[in-house]
Amino acid sequence: MGRAHARLNIRANNHHANWFECIWTRGRPSCSEELGHRSASLGHLVIIAHRLQRSLKWDPAREEFPGDDQANRLSSGDTHNRACQGSLTGGSAAVAVAVAV
């Protein structure tokens, strides 16, 4: 499918479409890299808290769980990718991630 056929509507605040449009046009995305990284991280943190079935404390400056080796193992490298795969069904426990400021 050529670029002319894949025209995307970025006015709907669709971040994926905006990202592709910026690749094609070399324009600036609607969101900074930092904001995108922090936004995606939040989803990963919730998945890790759900997997461990407990609340966690997160240090965003160091990008780690202070004093929590088990959670840190799930947040790094290939272990992180495996932790985020699969379904989140099978439990309805409430989870929380506290962010240290």
C-alpha cells in the first residue's frame, strides 16, 4: 500500500497515526519522547503490580522499584517483555503503584 493510500487522520489525537505521519514527513510528534516513555511505563508498572498481586513503589528518576528485587527483575530486559505478555485475566485484585517524587 503506497503512502498516498495510507493517509491517516491525525486530528483525532491518534498517537500511532501521528507517529507514522512524523516518520513520513520528518515532523515533530504531538507528544515529547519523555511524555511518551512515561505514559508507556505506567502501563508496564500496572502489569508488574498485577503479576505480583501487590502494591509497588516506583522511583521514576532511577526507573526502579526501591528495595524490591522481585519487581525489578520483572521490569528489566527480556524478563520485562515476558512479564507483559499474555492475558491479565484470572484475578481481580486491586493493584497500586506509588510514585516517589
